Amino acid sequence: MTTLSITSKGQVTLKKDLLKHLGTQPGDQLDVHTLPGGRIEIVAAPKKDIGGFIGLLAGKSAKCASIDEINEAAAKGWAGKAR
């Protein structure tokens, strides 16, 4: 068990071994969930990189869009005119 101290600003610093256990690196984020009985759960937040998005919709549709169709859909989406 690791004991952490609270600073006068109400901050807590997690030790390197805890961050390593979470599989985190500098710049990553943590999600904190409050639980009953004054407990919390800290988990590594899902990484929001393009790698997790690529292939997300693969096999979900028989349609294969051209680059022009993709660009048009993206432009409509950014303009708030999707669909």
C-alpha cells in the first residue's frame, strides 16, 4: 500500500510506481470515479489518438465512399449541415 500526502492546495501527487501500474506517461490523463464509503477509483483515461479511430467503422457498411464524398460529408459536418 502507498500512502500519499495532501498539499496545502489540496493536491496529491501520485508516485511513479502507481503511474507505471496504470500504464500512463507524461501528458496522459486519469479518470477519477467517486465510490461509496469515501473511496475513489483512478483509471487511465482512454487515449484520444487517431489510432483508436482508424478502422472503427470497418465492415459496418457495404458502401465505399470516394475521397470527394468523404470531403463533402466532412465539410457538411463542420458547417453543421450533416444529413
